[in-house]
Amino acid sequence: MKINQQYIADILNVSRVTVTKALQDHPDISNDTKKKIKELADQLGYIPSGIGRSLSTKKTDTLGIIVPKINHSFFSSVIEELYRKAAELNYQIILMVSFEDEEIEFQNVKTLLSMNVDGILIDSASSSVSDRAFSLIEKHRKPLLYFDRKQRNIDNSGIFFEDYKLSYDLTSEIIKRGYKKIMYLSGPQHINISYDRLNGFKDAMNNSNLSIPNGWIIKTDLDKKNAMESFLLFLQTHNELPEAVICVNDSVALGVYEACYKKGIKIPDDIGVMGFGHVRISNLVQPPLSTVQLDIKSASTIAIEKLVQLIKSSNELIEDQIVGGTIIFRESITRK
């Protein structure tokens, strides 16, 4: 049995239009009639048809969100805050995961467009180098914002973190604490966060008149396993150990921890390590990892507010929103 508005109308011997107006609190319908219809609808378990409503309003009240992964405390925290703010604004979220894969991200976009979401928010996969997904969204004229990461070749606004300044400041602080021989583990340079954080490091070193030896900037894939393998290779091919290693994110820093453990290198006695992102495990490893805590709540709140603003204003131009963070020094960096 299909419980729809016509079924309710037949039971109460009223027109379907009367039921529709009553459920929408239309002033044409008396309060007594509204009460009877709503009570029966609740009793029967009636649920409005989202498809029907979207056909009439051209809106689905849904937001498409694409993130690189879920099993990661940074992204899970972001997702939770996005859901919270969307609910406040009466929007539902349809979540997609790219698993750091450009092709999957493209298929995610196609799925969201087929579901006619009102707008899309993308935290780019680290492997994304083309603009296929972006171009497809543009062809459909769908409101789009980027969050945290995007390909540097894409000209689209979004909500990002103060990556360059935070990287510059933490490098400068480490230098002030007496570290001079510092290496850096970066990520793919076509992604904004890797590019900006690396440049912050380079400029801080240059402004302190400190050189970076050849081979002391290593590109990783933003994950623990690849970082561990990359740092192990460095240790096997270089005789000189850096005094400190600054990492593009905490996952990479944890890879450095694993490599040091395998080689019997003690943190912080033999080498200092600095991460970025403040994943939950950063305070639980031994020694606790120094890192940068990003203001996830503010960034997520702004992201939903700006995406809804885009939707309601028919894609008006919105400037980039930059959100800050806090440097947290723990036992992995000891000099003061």
C-alpha cells in the first residue's frame, strides 16, 4: 500500500490539493482541517516525496560532499561539522569518498550531479591533476566550492587554511629553538596545501640564512606508508642526519616515526619531528607529536554557509575564505 497524499485525501474525503496545502500550512485551509490531516499523516507514517518536491521547486535541499577518505580523524571531524551546520540550515548531505583517487572523484561528481544536489563541496584527492571534475560541474552550472585542498590549476573559490603562514611560522619557531639542519617531507605540488606549506618552509629557511642541502626536500604521497619508505631510503643513502624533520601533515610525520623506530633513531634525542593537521593519534604516540591544529569547526561552518549562499544567489562570485590554526609543541621537539 502506497501512503501518499491521495490516500490521505480518500480517507478524509477531501481533495488531494487540500491535503497538500494543509501539510504546507497554507492559510487557505482551516486549523481544524490542518490538524486532522497532519494527525492522520503522522499516524499512517506519511513521508513527503523528495522527488516530487524537487520537480516542483527545482531544489532537493541536498549538498554533495566529496572527501578523500573517512578513516582519518581530520576528515571525520570535518564531516561531522559539515553535517552539523547543514542540519542547522535545513539541508541534507550526500557524502562521497574519493579514496585519494582522481577517477573515483570524477565518478563521485557524476553521481552527485545525477542526484541533482543543490551544490557541491570538494576536498580534492591528492592524485587529482586534471580539471575533468571541475569542468563537468561547470557545464552543469552547479554551485561549487573547494575545501582544504584543490588543484592549483583550477580557478575556483573555496575555504582553505592558512597553510603558507602556519608553515612559515612553525619553521621560524623551530629555528629559534636552535635547530639549523632541517629537512622537509612534502606532498604532491599540484595540490595547494603541499605547495603552500613547502614554500612557507623554504622562505623561513631562506630568511634565516639557512641552506637546504640537496635531497633534503622529499616528496611523499601524503600517507604514512609512503613517507616511511621515503625516509628509510633517505637514511640509507645519506650519512648526515638532520636535526629536525618538518612534515606536510601528521600522517607523513607518523611515517617518519616508523622509519626512525626501524633504524633505532630516537625522537627527540637524535632528531626532532614536526607534523601538520593535529590528527587524534598525534597526542598518543610516543613521544607526542608536535603539530599544527587547524580550526576545523570554523572552516566547516563557513564552508556550508558559503555554499548555501552560492545556491541561493544563483552562483554569485564568492571570495576565498582563509581560516587559521594553532602551532602545538609537544615532546617530539625539545629545544627551547
